Amino acid sequence: MSLRHEHGSISVEFALVLPLVLISLLAVVQTGAVMRAHLMVAQAAREGARQATTAASDAEIVTAANVAGAGMSGDAVSVTWSMPEGGQAGSPITVSAQTSVPCLFPLLATVWPHAFQAKATTTMRLEKDR
């Protein structure tokens, strides 16, 4: 068999494979965006907890977490924290941060229409009484 008889078969094969390759590439980019958001939320929770160990006010905790998560696009980072009654030095304080990551590509949104959630929690000990 000669190549003359297969003229155009490469174009057909390319046309069949190209959509799969593009969807895979878009999925990899979306996964990277979700992982980046998760790392930024983890950093925000860590910075919020670090600030909470010595903070005099609740606003300082939120500010520290939001500054650490400032590189995120879309919704702001939602920050919550909890500690035992009294806030004695040495007691644990837990700071949680979360955000939603929208689907970046409309084509992928047809497959996964929901936003991805990135959540992180950090617990540290209070360094002084609150």
C-alpha cells in the first residue's frame, strides 16, 4: 500500500483527536487554578492563625488572612475562627479560610457546573491571654 491511498487520513485523525487533547489541556489548567487557590487559602488560614496567637482584636485576624489571600481573584477569602472560653495563654485557636473557584472555561462548565471549594484550617496556641 502506498501513501497515495492514505491521503487525508492524517487530517481526519487529527480532527478526531484534537478535541480530546484540548479538553485535557483545559482540565489541566483548571486543576492548576484550583490547586493555586487551595495553597492561597492554606496560607491565609496559616497567617490568620499566626496573627491570632498575639492579636488584640478580631479585625487583626481577618486583615492578616485577607492580606495573605490577596492574590486570589473572584470572591474574597471567608475567614472564621474559634477558641475556648476565656482565651487563656496556651489554649488552642483554630482559624479556617475558604473560597470558591469558578470554572475558568465555559466548555468545562458544561461538564462540571459547580464552583470548586478551597478550604483550609490551621490550629495554633495562644501566646498571651485574650
